[in-house]
Amino acid sequence: MNTELSEKLTRLTDQISTIIVGKRAQIRDCVACLLAGGHLLIEDVPGVGKTTLAHALSVSLGLRFSRVQFTADLMPTDLIGVSVYERSRESFMFHPGPVFAQVLLADEINRAGPRTQSALLEAMEEQQVTADGETRELPRPFFVIATQNPSDQLGTYALPESQLDRFLMCITLGYPDRASERELLTGLDRRDAVQQLHAVMSPEDLLEAQRAVLAVHASSALLDYLQSLIAATRSGAWFAEGLSPRAGIAVLRAAKAHALLDGRDHVAPDDIQAILVQTTAHRLVPLPGAGRGRAEQVRSMLEATPLP
């Protein structure tokens, strides 16, 4: 692996960790998701640093950042943009919406209606949007960080399975530990601290890192292990429905990104184990009466599946 690239990735996680304190594992997941070319869903209560994490990541990478507050009355044009007639030009001109950014924070995504969800889905999957019958490419890299309130809160809609499947990872930040919270209470306001950050990587460095992820080697034995885990999800013993082939590919990409962050050019079983819950739990539904949540069920399945 390129030593210079490895050092830049370390500086990236170190810098974000100065803003989101006590959450290094979640920061690594966020960076791994970006390196793997996927999108991230964060499900948590308000006020734990989801927006700050997205902003700190974009500043540290020198990427254009945009935030959209999803509400029940948000329209697709509010996200994509709209064509406006300009009399001086005697023609319609397209005014791009906030989706034309490199890091898009879709805040409280499960408060928006189906039409807006569909518009975002096209952007996530195709890295393009369609407006007024014309297809427009989105900038590269393009990374969506969506936040989701717990489903029992008022005014929320359950995301459809097709959209959940488009998120490479789903993580939870959770409350800080006592020492980290004391640092937050006595330190500089996090929003002010983000303004003092500087870019430690460029967009070109990020694209290079994403290409490096594709070059990380996965051995035949490692693929056997991954296929055993995928087969376990489809066995009917753990979940109502198993992982799709696309989900299996997503797990492998995330494991490669995890290996790259550790400075290795090959995937180890530890990489699969480290990212399996984050990449699969939101795609799976436990059997009725399982008595466990999605994440706990994935962990139990992981422990029951032998290593190669």
C-alpha cells in the first residue's frame, strides 16, 4: 500500500476524532464507507453529533458540503433543482439544488414523502438526477450521509427496503462516555471547532484511495467464509429473508476498505467480522419471535459460523 496515502488516511481519522470525541470506531466506519464508494445511514436520537460528523468529514477532505432538512412537505425540486425562465436570456435556465454537492447530509430522511425519497434514491444509485426530462451527472466523489430518527418518534415514515439496501452501512453514534462528554462540556463549541479544521486530503486523494480499495486482495478462503455467512442469512434459521448478491458485494467492498485503513493490501476474516453488523443488519429482518434486534441476531449468526 502507498505509505503516503496510508498516512493521509490516518491523519483524516485523527482530525475528525478531535471533533467527534470518543467515537473513533464510528468514524472509521464512516471513512470506510466513503472509501468503499457507498452511502451511510446514521440512526440515532437528535443531538449526538451526526451533522457535525458529516461537516467535519467534508472539510477534512476538501469536499463541497450541502445539508438538506427533510420534512413532510419537501418536494423533489427542493432537492434536485428547478428550471426558471430568465427573461434576459429568453429561455429556461436550470438552477441546481443542494444534491449537487460532494457530501450531502440528508437530515431526518425518514420525515420526507415517497416522491422525494425516490429522487434521492436515483441520486444515490445512479449518481445522476433527472429534471425536466434531462439527466444531469452529479459531482464525483458523491457521498450521502443520511440521518434517521428512531421509528417510534412522531412524524416519521419507515424507509422502504429498496432504499435501505442502497446504504452500504448503517451505524449508531450513541451517547458519549463520561470523559468524552466532559471534554464536550468544557471545550470549544463543536461548530466553531469545525471551522478551524483544514483539509488533510484532497478530492483527488480520495479518488485514489477508492481505487486502492478495489485493488485490495481477497483470497479464495476469505471468499468461502463470506459465502458461508451469506448462506447462513438465507438458511431460514436466523432471518426471514437472506442477503442479496448486491449486499454480499457491499460487505466485501466494506471489508476491503477496512483492510486499507489498517494499512493492509489483503482482506482478513477480522475485516469481515468488524463490518458485518454495520453492512447487513439494516438489510435483514429477524424471524418472528427471535427475541433479538437485528444487530444482535447478526452477531449471534457470526459467532455460530465457523472460520475457514
